Amino acid sequence: MKLEVKGIRKKFDGTEVLHGISFDAEAGKALGLLGRNGAGKTTTIRILMDVFKATSGEVLIDGKPFVAKDYKIGYMPEERGMYPKKKVLQQLIYFGELRGISAQEAKTNAKELMKKLEIEEYTNRKLETLSKGNQQKVQLAQTLICNPDIVILDEPFSGLDPVNSQILKNLIDEQIKKGKLVIFSSHQMSYVEEFCEDIVIVNRGEIVLKGNLDAIQKDLGEKKIILNANNYTLQELETLCIDRLSKEVAIEGKKKDFLILQLLNGYSKKDFLEKLNSISVDIELFGDYKPTLTDIFVWKTGDEQ
């Protein structure tokens, strides 16, 4: 199953907030839909959910117009929408029925999901009596109660401790392995890197970067290296590169433990390594630079404010 978003535009009261959004998502993969607050992610998701109609553009599934009601969609919004004073199992069954499955199927699915999420003991507890992390797990159970074809997760790990995060990670990974189409939105980039083969970064209603994450990291890291030395502080090493190595490298950035350098004038890593040895730099760290998703995200969206 392949979802195609083509040239989506959306106006509210005459103001356009999405400016021709286009991307693809495939079953059996997770797509990371990323952007700063107000960038247009939630509006895009709501168009996919058929909550909003696009002003123009189209959404296709396997080459045909996508009709949301014809598919089982599991949506976990950032703002939770369950009933705090209702018992957990009771409302999971209710949400399952709303999504078109029988009460018995919803009960069976709910119990299975609660077991996987390690919240069986809260079956007959009111939602409001649970911790934030366990409420989050109930919300994920509600998202998956109908065994959806398409799973859309908006900040699913918000507020979770490492143990509960791992439980959720296992269940989300299971959905991907089952061949579900998963769209994953989060500001926690480490989770996006873990789950998502492909990413889309939205900024001010436009896509500023999309594609395979590994390929993007390789492309952005081309001819870039990391460097630190035992006999220079990082500041001293930076000065050395500016004063004595400006023909060979340009400083691209600085992390806590190393410089990021761009090789210049056809210099290879081997050439530069020999140069460093010739001027008695005692190398502590030297290698290819692979930008993190956080690096990439800040680079593509950091000028917004």
C-alpha cells in the first residue's frame, strides 16, 4: 500500500497555511513527519484524516483517490481525547465500536493490547486514576484497537519514562513489521531516527527536505570530517585550522567533543591526516561526519525564529 500526498494546499480565512505539500509513504515503513510547532504538520494530518478538506491538491492510495472512511486509521493525537472518568476497558470497547468493529472483537483486541502494554491491572480503573505514562499507553491501545491499516502517531513518547518508552517502541515496531503504513511525528529525534527510514521536514507550510534518512545523512556529511586532538583544546584546534589549515579545511561547526570540518580543494581524508601528522597534531578523534537528525532539523528549520 502506497500513500501519495500531491500538492496539498490549505487556506483558513483566506490565509494559506500549506503551500503545496507533497510526499509518499509506504506500508511496512515508518515515515517521520517533522516540523516546528505551527509548521503545518497537524493540518496535514487532519487532511489525511478527512477532518479538513484541502483547498487544492490530492491524496492517493495505490494510485486511486484516498477515501479515509474506506480504511481503518489509527490516530494518536498529541492532545489526548479519552474520557478521564470512564473505566479503561469500557471505553476501549466503546472506541472500537465507533471504529466499526464488534464489541466482542474490541474487547478481545483491548485485552491483548493491554497485556502487551503491561496495563492489564487497570482494566476496571478510571482513566484519571492512572499515571500520565499509563494513560499514554491506554491512548495507544485506543489507537490500535481496530487493527488499523494506517497508523498516525503524534508525539507518542511524550512524558514517558525509559521503561514505558521501550514498551511503546516494541509495539510500534510490531506495527511496522506487520506491514502497516506508519506516519510518525515527534520532536524527539532519537525515536524518529530509530523507527523511520524516510523523513519529511515541513517549515512554514512548505517541505524543506524529504527522502531516505540514511541517504540524506550521507549526502550532508560528504567531504566532512570530525576532529579532536590530545595536545590542543577545542578552541586551540579551531584557531589552528583557521591559521594554518585554511587551504585544506573550513570549519563547519563545533560540538562538545569535536570540530566538524569540510575538506577543501580536493583534499582527501588521507591527505589531511598526513598534514595533521606533519604539524604534530596528536589526534584523539578523526573520522567521517554523519549529521544527526537533530543537526539536520535545526539546519533546515532553525531560521524560523
